[in-house]
Amino acid sequence: LAACAAAAGGQFRPCPFNDTATRHEMIEKLVTVVSFAGGRIDSMTLGRKWRERFGEEELKRYLYYEGGKYSLSEIMRESSRFEVQPTDDPRRNEIILKKKERSGKAAVPTQGKDAASGWVALALEFLDAMRRSKVQPDASTYTALIGMCSRAAAKGDKGMVDKSWELLSEMKSRGIQAELSTYNAMLNVCANAGDEAKAKEVLDIIDGAGLEYDAYTYTGLIRVRGLRSLDAALAVLSEMRQNNLKPTGPAYNTLLSVLQRAPLPPSKAL
């Protein structure tokens, strides 16, 4: 009862779940719903989103627990994962997902390498919450996570290369087929981390799977070859044209970023 009293501001009152598996199960599902809403949602919309994702009966199972009747706001107010704030409408509360762990780690930074890496860590939390809530991640889920690794790598976190490979290995172990977009994201992680050797491994997988490069693959390849030289990046542009793929805006933008780092004048023209 002491934990329940602390959550209730020092007043002893019935705790809806105490520390049972039922409570943890519901909290993880609530984390999933609120995170998919961007980390902030009002209590009435939360109830609707819950019903869409998990169903009415599942909600009743938690709210009518051991003969008691509890509101979502009350349950979330007792959790360290959320902040519950009143609004002008007495029927609604604002639910906010906290940006720190129960263990007391600092909130996710908002700028620089640490911010990008922190958001990857938070996204991996959501992945865990999905699994615990029996919501199965798919190829799009993992591709999005690897895309976040790419952003962190661009901010200077070279450890994201290993993290992206871990995610690729995990999705394969779960029987989830990686798509070309997944490998494109992997290619960008390697390029942003300056790891041409790992990028070659990604390309070998694409070639081995018999997948045809699209404009995004070539754009990533321009970024990779640009690590070597401007001429190597320009050769990728020529290869795109030879394969009847029109260079896109992102491809040219990537070439411009390579050009910024290249010694002048370049030996070839666009």
C-alpha cells in the first residue's frame, strides 16, 4: 500500500493494479497508443485510439479490475511514465508521455548527436512496447528505425552502423522479409557514418537478392562513392542514366554535398 499511497499524494486509497503483471501490461499498451499520437494526447481521444487498436473488451478488462472502476487518467496518473494535466474541459485531461526512463536517466536531448541517438533509443523503447503489447512490428517498422539510425549517424554517432545491422538481423530472425527500402536505409547509415566497407556489404546483399536499384539506392550509392572521390560519385550518376533512371533532386543534392568537399576544379562535368 505504501507505493499506492505515494502515487496518491500520501493518501491511502485502493491501487488499481498494485504491481501486478496486469498493470504493467496495460501501461505498456498505453505507452504504445500515446507514442503513436506523438507523445501527447487528450484522455477522450486516448480512449478512442485504444479501442481502435486493442478493442473495447480489452479496455473494460483493465478499467473494471477486481470489481473496481478506474479511469484512464487515474491509472496513468499513478504511473511514472506519464504526466496528466487538467484542461479547460473538466471531462478531458492532457496525457503526456515523459521523455525519461523510470531508472531516472536524463530526458532526451533536443540538439546534436546526443539528441539523434537519444531519439533512436526512445524509438527502440517503443519497439519493445509494441512487442509487449502483442503488436507485431513489420518491415516498415524496422525500416523507419534504421532510418532514424541514419540520422544519428549523420550527426556523428558511428555506433549506429552496428545498431542498424542488429535491427536487420533481428527482423530476419523474426521472419520479416527486408525490402529494398530497408536496404536503402542501411546504405544511408553506412554512408553517413563514412563506412564504405559496410556499405559494400549492403550492396552485396541487394545484388544477391536480385533486387533492382531504384533512385533511392543510387542516391545512397552517390553518397557512399562520394566518400572516395567526386569522380566516383559522378560515375554513379552516369550509371543511373544507363539504367534508364532519371536522376532526382535528392541525387543532385547529394552530388552537391560531395562537390562541397571535393578539390577544385572537378575533372568531369555533370
